[in-house]
Amino acid sequence: MNDSIDSREQLEKEIAYYKKQLDQMSGESIRHDYIRTSLRHELKQKKDAFAVLTILQKKFTVTTPLDVLFTETIKAINGYLGMDRSVVLIPSEAGELFKPAYSYGYPASFFNETEPIKIHLPPSYVQPGGSILVNKKVHPDETGVEIQNKLSIAYFAGVPVLHEERAIAFIISGRQVERIPFNAPLDKGDIDTLTAINALISSVIQNKRVLELRIQKAELEKQREAVTEQRDILERTLTELRNTQAQLIQKEKMASLGELTAGIAHEIQNPLNFVNNFSEVNGELVDELKTQLATGNLQLATEIADDLKDNETKILYHGKRADAIVKGMLQHSRVSTGQKELTDINALADEYLRLAYHGMRAKDKSFNATLQTDFDASIGKINIVPQDIGRVLLNLYNNAFYATSDKLKAHTPQLKADSSQYVPTVTVVTKKADDKVLISVKDNGPGIPQLIVDKIFQPFFTTKPTGEGTGLGLSLAYDIIKAHGGEIKVETKEHEGTTFIIRLPL
């Protein structure tokens, strides 16, 4: 009996032992199955990620547009990772708000709402390493709930697309339901896959940027070469213009000198004629004197001697006059030293007026004009560079005579029938006003059209026909007066005349 009890107890112990062993083997098998399942899931995730990355790498180049990058990416994510819906959010104008730009898996009318969809993404989600994950185990936070409601997606993973550590987009991809065993629940592996895909996008964008910078650099280099070439051309052109300007200025000076010389030649002819005439008369008187002395007529001889003395006085006067004119010519033709000296402005204005008038008559013997002067004797001498101010006056006089001559030619056919004969008139007035000296040169020519009044002091601007003016006379006059601390202005009225007014400091 006892043997029977012992056998039974022994059998129970053996059964319990083998049961325990069986339980341990069953638990180990379950654990191995779980590990195998996890490994299979992880392997599938990596395989799917590799497939997506391989496909996208083949499609993406540095020339791929940004919209193609994003649309092809979310198509591949849905197709290879078993997602239902994917959205690319981009920053909106306001701070942390992002708005949908590209989507896949949604009805066509989903994003055509009156109110545009905007998602608030905190900084922690859009910085390097940021992400969001919602599944059956991971419950959504406030942002997750907003995404679920506004984008109508139950379970999802989202990661930022970074460029230079700044989020340029945020990709969200997920499913409406979790379909086990076809698709395992979303987990960190899906975050890693999306991160790898976004890293690829960031790399393509970076390469695009590098290429754009290279293109820009090459373009800038071309522009720099073009600018350098243009600069060289402009420098050569500027040098040529300076040379041309110097030649034109010299031509203007020579032209004024030529006009002055013509006036001087005409002016000097009068005293020379007197000298020649009185010299001839004196020769005859000397012969007559000898005759009277030979006959002993001392009274008549004395009268002839007195006439000779008078004639010699006149010869001396006109000789000195000719000498003064020649000296004036030399004074004008001499290169200006730029040194100011006390000068009788009235005498200077009067002398150059007569010289300019005779110069005009030397070119056109039929030309006659009335010269009117009103000089303020209280001015006295002023400190100026006489050659320079003389050149200014000569230019203004020449322009005045040219204008009146032009108007005269226009009136010539009508003069016989017109009771009011046109008489060219040039008026020169000097006046002392406070600490200024005013010199006005007025003509009754055709005047200057209002459209070009503002241009007359510009270099190379002229209303004269080609070959008759350089366009530098008034420009040089303006510069000379400015250099003297003065100003020159013009008052004109069409068909009535022009007045140039010079103001010089005393």
C-alpha cells in the first residue's frame, strides 16, 4: 500500500517537472516569436525605406523643381510605406503657423475650402530632431488633435524638412486605421524613415542652392568682366572726350581771338589811315616850306611850320592809339595767369564792345548796329582777371551781334514795306549795387526760345548752325564768372531780345 502511494507521488512530481519544462519551452517559443516578429517588422521598415530612398534618388536631381520634389516624395511614401494620406506643410506669413502646400490621398475638394487650413507647429517640432507621432498607444497632444481634426487623419508621423537648420516644410503622413498584420502600427521606425527621406530632400535642396550659387557666381563673373570691359571703354571714351573738349576749348579761344583780331584790324585801320594821310600832307608841307624859305617869305613859312607841328601832334595821337590797340590785342591773346588785378571794368567793357563790333563788321561789311552804353563811373576799379572777364564780355557781345544780324536778315525782305525799320541795337550797362557790380548786355534780337533757356550754359550746346559755334562760349563764361565768385543769368523774351546779367563782387 505504501509502495503504491510513493509511486503515485513520484509520478506527480515527474508530471509537475515536465509540465514546468513544457511551460518554460512554450514561453521561450513565444518570446522568440515576438523577437522574430519585431525583427521582421524592422527589416520590412528598412527595406521599405531603402526602396523609397532608391526611387527618389533616381528621380531627384539638382534641376528638379521644388514642387516636384514634394509631390513625388509624398506619392512614394503612400505607395511604398502603406500610408493613406500625406501632406506637405510650408510656413505661412504668421510665425508658427504652417499651411498645406502639397497633398496626396485626399479628395480633390478637400483643400478647396473658403477658410484656408493653418496648423500651429511649436518650435520643438520644427527644429533639428523634432517630430510628432500619434498611434493607438501614443495619444495626441494639442498639436496632434489639431492635425487630426484639420487634416482628417487618425494616426500619423511627421518630421520637418530642414535647410540651413531652418524648417522650410513639414511632412505629415499616416493612416485612417491600423491594418494589422498588413501594416504594423506607426512607430519610431516610421519617424526614422521620414527623417531619412527629408534628409534626402534637404540634400537635393542644398545641392540646388550650391548650383544656383555657382551659376550666380559665374554670372557675376561675366558681369564683372563686362563691367570691367565697359569701364575700360568708358575710360578710353572719357580720355577721348577730354582731348576733344580741350581741342574744342582751344578752338573756342582761337575763334574768339580771330574775331577779336578782325575787330582790331578794323579798329587799327583808322589811326593808320590818319598817320598815312598826315604823313603825306606833311611831306607836301615840307616841300612848300622849303620853297617859301627860298623866296624869303618867313611869315608863310612860319604858318606852314605850325601846320607841320599840328599834323605831327595828330600823327603822334593816332600812333599811340594804334599802339594801345596792339597792346590790347597782345593782352587778350596772352595766356591768362589767373592772377587778379585791379581793372577799370568800364574801360574793359567799352573796349571789347568796340572790338567785337568791328570784328562783326569785318565779317559782314553791310552790318551796322547802334551801340548804347551807360557806365557807372562810381564803380572804379575791381579785382578781376582781365583776360578772362574780357573773354566773357567778348563772347556775350559776339552773341548779341550775331543775334541782331540774324534778325536783320530775317526782316530784310520786309524792311522796305515796313514803316518801323528794324535797327540792330546792343546796349551795355554797368552799375554798382551794394557790394556787387552788375554788367548787363542787352540785344534786340530774336530772343531765346523758353524750351532751351535752361540749356544754354551747358557745354557743347549751341543754336548756331554746324561749323559756326562750338557750344562752349557760354559754358566757359559761366565757369569764369563762377570762379570769380559771381553769377551770370539770362532774361529773354522771344521776338524781343535777350539780356545777360553778370554780377561780380567788388
